[in-house]
Amino acid sequence: MAFGEEPNANQLLNLTKRIKTFTEEVNPESSEILEIRNNISLATDLIFLGFAFHKLNMNLIFPENEITSSQYVNCFATTYGLSKSDEKFIKLQLSNNLSNHVIDTLNADCNNFFNEYRQSLSF
């Protein structure tokens, strides 16, 4: 479906079959999780928006004791509503999984995040 398109009843029914709850997709060997890990390993820019950095999420995308990317990575993340100590912890988690990196976090919502990094994030 195209973004903004109004779905009909049949499309909605078909789309509901593709919805997965978080607990349905915790197998670290699933093809989707492996694809996510592969894309992260190839990325030169990573942006986490509203990710929350829960331990289970981090373990799924970053396998334990494994550096995910050895290439240079610009990593940005929103940390809206989190404390400074949690922000520091998130930076540490990310740096433990990305060897050559610049990690910048901003305690802001997505709109303010993109306003702040308008020039830095040129696609």
C-alpha cells in the first residue's frame, strides 16, 4: 500500500495477517532479525527514533559479544524523556556494538530531532 492510501476492507484484512506482536518475533535466528542485523552491519548511518533501547530490543539487533559493524558509523538517537544517566548508558551500549562510530543523542521528540540535525542528516 502506498503511504496515505485509503485501504479497502480486503486490504485491511490482508494487512492484519502480517501484524506480528513483539513476542512473536524474538527468535534471534529468524530471517527478519538476521536481515535487520545484516543491514545494521552494512550501514554507515544509523538513526534510532523512539526505540527506547530496552534490553530485549538491544539483544535482538546486536548479538551478544559481537561487534556489529567495523566500518565508520554515524549513529543518532532520540532519548525523549530519558534521564542524563540513561542517555549515557545508551551511548555506552551503542559504542560497545559499533567499533568506529560517532554517537549523538538528543532528548527530544522526532520533529525536534530532525530540526536539530537538519544539516547533519542529508540523504
